[in-house]
Amino acid sequence: MILGANLWYVVGGWARTGRTPGKALLRLSVVLAGAFEPTPGIGLQKAFVRFLAYNLSGSLLGLGFLLVLFRKDRRALHDLVAGTRVVRTS
């Protein structure tokens, strides 16, 4: 039941709006990497792939998150796998 709630909260938020409540508070949004204009949400398939890769980043002792320190575009492993990026919104 916890996994289902987590999927609904995170994957559903990314898929529909590109945000979770925490990202909205920080004025961040997940968008498709190749998109010229931000769209509301990244779609269910991309959101699920990003969720799986996000968990993989964490299970690799957090090394997947450290990629942001070495990349100019500041994309972590889960963003590279899913073809997404995080942008600041107003």
C-alpha cells in the first residue's frame, strides 16, 4: 500500500503537472529534456521510467545523484535515463 501511495504521489505528480508539492514549493518542475517550451507534465511512461531510475540512483549509494556535480546541464542519472530535466519556474 505504501508503494502504491508513493507511485500515485510521485509518478502521478510528474506525469500530470511535472511537480510534486515539494517541487512546487521550491518552484521547480520536471520537463522533457528536448522540449523547447515547458509542458504540463511529462506523461505516465516517462514519469514511471524516471521513478525507477531515481530509485536506481539511490541504490547505487547515491552515485547517480552525484552526476549533477560533473555535468554542465546539471542532470542526474534518473534525468538522463528518462530524458527529462528539472527547471525553475516562476
